[in-house]
Amino acid sequence: MKIMMKRSISLLLTLVMVLAMVPVINVYAEAPYLQGHLDVISCPEPGKLHVAGWGRKVHKNDNNLSYESVEIHVYVGGPAGVGVGYNLGPASKYRGDKGLEGNYGFDTTFEVKQYGTQEVTVYLVSLGMD
């Protein structure tokens, strides 16, 4: 199960560029489902990409909700299967936002090989069976 959040960004910029915030994305089906938000996507310097936000898998058990971390995958130059992929690992940074207490955040800067204006796609990936 995965969802994606997509934005285009110029990887040649030398100043921080924050794109418009995307709304919280819920992929509703019968629980479990994925939920997340892309807070920041920027290019702090040539050849580097900064992404931050949160993502989690939501479970419903006897009218109670529980949450599980998901992996963050970023593709530059197109979606999965087209762009170059970067696995950022699990969304595990603490977030104290109201209603989001827990370790479901991600905030990282990493080197990329692409330059110029590129499509950047951020995926929330659940590796579980449900």
C-alpha cells in the first residue's frame, strides 16, 4: 500500500524554496489506511533536496485507532519506475502536533544527482501485509 505527494522543484536554486503546503492526505478504505502530509520540500543548495512532513498507517481495532510508522521514498525526475529513487527510511521523528503525537515525522536533507527543474514525488510506503 502506498500514497504519493508530488511537487516540481528547481534543484538549481541556492536559496530555500518552500512550495505550497499540501493538505493532509488520507487514503480511506477499510482500516488500515495511510495518512500523511508534506510540510516542506526545498532545495537548500545545488544538488541537495530537503523534505519534511509526516506519515503513518492507521489501524482500527474495536473502535480504537492505533498507528504504525511507514517508510518514506522520494523520486526525482518522475514517479516510481521513471525517476531516481531515494529511500529515506521510516518516518520516525517525534511530532508533537495536536492529534499527531508520536514518532511519525520525517525531516531530512540529502544529495541528489539531478539538476534543473524536476518533478519530485514523495511516497508513503507500508511494508505490511494489510
